[in-house]
Amino acid sequence: MRIRSDIFVSALMRRVFSAGGFAAVEEKGAEEAGAVFIRQRLRDGTETVYAPAPQNFFEDEQKATERRFEKRLERVAPDVATELLARERRFDGDLWVIELETDGIEGLFAVVDPG
């Protein structure tokens, strides 16, 4: 069973704050099972967007309970990230968007390599 979205978001935000970064909920989605998108704002003014990883990255049942993300956009202008997230919102009104201001995401959440 996968952890609820609201609990995952709360834990993620605490990890970011404890690492010296900033985190905020930009868009609040369904508490139990809303998809979570992560918008990382970088110091150079660009943004990276992480989206829920496709189901084929969950080989076994134990890993299926863990939320994993894929890098959807990397170091793009803020308006490009905003446009992507607006399209995703039109498709799924229950999604979460979490904004992070941190240099690194290591140890904050799992990112899969599509290659």
C-alpha cells in the first residue's frame, strides 16, 4: 500500500527544511492519492520538474509502495515549467505541486533513470 499523498508531501517538506532548503505547497491535491509533481527552483533562475514515474519502474510489490519520480524537464525557464504543470492540472485536477528551493535533491525523494 502506498503512503498517502498528504503524508508524503509533509515528510518531503520536513526533509527539505532540515537540509537547509525551502519548500511550499503550490497546489494542494487529493489527500489520499493525488499525483505529486515537484518543481525545483534553482539559483540561476531555471527550474527542474519531477513527475510521478511510470508504473513500469515498479518491478516488485515492495518498491510499488515507494513514490518514485522521473525528471520531466531540466533547467528550463519558469514559464516552460508553468506551462507543463498547467497541462497536467487540466488532465488531473487532483494533483499536488510542491515547490522546492534547494541546490540538491539527493536523499529527498527517489528519482528513476529512464535510460
